[in-house]
Amino acid sequence: YNAWAYSLLGLLYKTIGEIEKSNEVYDRGISTFKKLAEENPDDTFPYFEIATLYENKGDIKNAIKYYRKVIELNPFDYLATQRIKKLEGKRW
């Protein structure tokens, strides 16, 4: 499983103006990682990937929600903490 593949394909579609296809790719990736999170609820990996895909899709609220889940499971996760700080700065 790799969010980068979904992210890059989504970005490619977005770049050529295919927003609907871009969102479909992001949603497919999000769905895939949500299933993985259900199977491994104590693993931060799928939650971080979900957050990344939401962030790339432009859904800041859900991105922050899933980065916070990462921090809930691992309070020392530096990357998730930095992503939240960046995204919260974008919201205002």
C-alpha cells in the first residue's frame, strides 16, 4: 500500500484538469487505507496515509482529523505534528 501512487495519479489528473478523476483516485486511496486501518487500528501508518490523501485532495478538515489520530496513537510523531501546524496555518 502506498499513498504516493494514489497521490501522484490524483495530482496528474488534477494537473490536466480532470478534477473528477483526480477526486476518484484520492477517494479510492482513502477507502483502501480506511480498510487497512480497520484491520490494524493501532498502527499509525494507514491513518497517516489517509491524512496525506485528504491533504492532497484539499480536504483540510479531514486531513487534520487523521493526523490527530496518528498523534493519538503516537504522541511523538513529528511529521504528523508538523503537518497539523502547517494545515492549521492554511485554514486562517
